[in-house]
Amino acid sequence: MNTNSVTIDFKRFKQTLESSSDIGKVKDTGLYRLALSDEDKKMRDLFKKWMEADGLNVRIDDAGNMYGRRKGEQDLPPVLIGSHLDTQPFGGRYDGIVGVLLSLEVIRTLNDNDIKTKRPIEIVNFTNEEGARFKPPMMASGFLVQQFSQDFVYSRIDTDGLRFGDQLERIGYKGSPENRIKDIHSFVEVHIEQGPKLEQTGSDIGVVKGIQGMNWFEITINGHSNHAGSTPMHLRKDALMAAAEMIHKLEQKTADQSLLLTIGKFETSPGSVNVIPEQVKFSLDIRSDNDTVRNTFINEVKTEMKEISRRREAQIDIQDTWTSPTVNFDPALLDIIDYNSKKLGLKSLNLMSGAGHDARYISEIAPTAMIFTPSVNGISHDISEYTTDDDIYNCGNLYLGVVCELANRDKLTE
Ligand SMILES: [Zn+2]
């Protein structure tokens, strides 16, 4: 079968995207569509209606993941495509939504042209990818690969104390465990880049090699509080000054390494203008796509932070709160994306994802890869998030070609 001459119907896609952009709309160009909210329900209902209208067999599993299966000529494990329809508060219209709605457009294009595939093709909308209302993010894809149990998932609460399990039931999307997807031939997720690399290099497409690893820490430094006016500098055990020296050192150490370091939370106490800080707490987010580089860095900075504390007569406690190793996607699948991208004359860039995605977990049970479409100014999770029509059109046609090729293959390497 040759899909070279077949292209997606972009006008139809735009209408679909516009319908989605109206559900939970904020400030003209933004979306506020948190997982399991009324807006999420409304979007799901519409998406379900669309999938059924396109002849897909719709299933919902016990984490609320939505699937729509297009039959293959043979009853084989399907090619899985899709992403997520939930957003951050004041998030954008594109994010993972582009991935889900382009998946639908791929199916519609195949239907229009009466193109049959050997394998079934299955669309997925993962529940609560964002983790904005119920933590952690990527909860329902993690659930599928047994990273999180059903009890754990159902017992997550939002800031109002509402349980995930109850809210899933409330919106009518608590499905059955039998509906969870098990055998997957391959999974390809389309998503916006959420960074500036594609735009800066003038690339049409990102072929995502994997997801960089990260570690989170919670640091507590205990010094001694005293009067700001009567304690000489050399007699102080100032927790904040110790933290400042550590943070300065941390930034210096990242200068010549392929590392990203962020301190997103910082608190001092007692927090009074004329009292020397007794305690400081701060978070550390350290990322790199090289696990060895990251782990060596972590060991070194732990030693140095302890040394600074000791010298300043403060106590330090370093808690590891989250570890996520680097994930490398399937090389054969990446080759297929590369090949199809060249066939369409697109300029592609191979890159690692800086953000987490559902593909991270699904890669544990199936050959997986991702395709990124450029983000204007690298902005995401914001109402100004934008991807151009041309870029989405190119990405959709690439997706179509890749999905067709996968759905007609026995193995990924032939
Ligand atoms: Zn996303």
C-alpha cells in the first residue's frame, strides 16, 4: 500500500482542534481542563462520539484511559497512537491534545481512502498525564505498566480533598480492568516539543530519542537563629548563608556539564527581617540524558554540601524524593520515523525530551518512540503556547506514513 499520495485533511483537523479549544477555554487562547473535571468529561464525551462516528470500537479501562480500535485485516497486537487531552491550569490548546487529535485525523484519512492495514490501529487518551490536579503526573500510563496500583491511583486526592476514584466514577469513566491494553506492537506518541530546539535549528520535526533522566531532592539545613543586631558575623550559624554558598557552588558546577539544575522551592524560617534564619528548606531538580554524568554530579554535590554545612556548623538533611532514569526509545522505530520524514522532505532533528511523557512508561512494555512538532518561542503549559499550521500539517502526514508502515509490518526490523 502506498500512502505517499494521501494526505491528512487539515481543514477537518483544524475544526476538531477548535472544538477542543472551546472546552475549558480561558483567556481566548488558553485551556483550563484538569483531569476528571467537568471540562475533561465534556471533552471525553465529544472524543468518544468522534471515535464512534469513525467506526472505532471504544473501550474505557479502570484508570479511565480511553481506547478506540480500528480493525486490522488480522487479529494482531495493534499499533498504539495517541497522547492526553487534559491540561495544566491556564495551559495551552496544543500540548498532548495535538497528538490525540492527529491520531484521530490519521484514522479518518485511512477511512476516507478506504486504506486497510494488516494490524489494528488503536488510539489512546491517557488519563491525568499532567498531574496538575492529582499527583503524580503520567499516572494512568504508569498504572498500565504496574508502576502504580489501583488502590494508589484511586486514593490520590486533589487540593479539595476529592479522591481520584470517586471523581472518575462521577464523570462516568470508571471502566473495566479487562479493557486495559496489554499486547502492543508499537507505540508512537506525537506531542509539541515544549522547548526551543526545533525552532532554533529551523527543523520541521523532532525525532525523539528518549526522555532525559531526573532526580529530585528536598534539602533541609538547620542553623541557629539569633538577633540580627547583636550577633557578630563570625559567631553566626546562619542556615540561609550556608544554603547560598551551596547554591552558588551548584550553579558553578553545572557550567561545563550537560546538566540542568533547578531550585523551584525555597523557604526560610522563622522568616523575620531581624532574625538570623534558623532553618532553610529547598528543592533540587537535576536532569541529564546521561545517567553517569547525573549520578556522578549528585554524589559530588552531596559531599560538597555536607562539607559546607560542617564548616558553618549547621546540620544538613538530604532526602531523595524522586528518581527517574533516562529512557531510550526503540532504535528501529526511530529509523522508521527518520525514513518517513526524509521521504516527505522534512528537516528533522534527533533530540531527547526534557519533559516526561506517557511514552516513558509505555516504553517498558512495547517498542516506543515520539515525534515532536515545534513550539513557537519554546513556550508550553501557558495560554501563549502555539504551533503553526504548517508544522502540524507536516507532522500529521508523517504520523500517517509511520502508522501505516507499522500497521503493515510483522517485525520492526525487516
Ligand atoms: Zn503533555
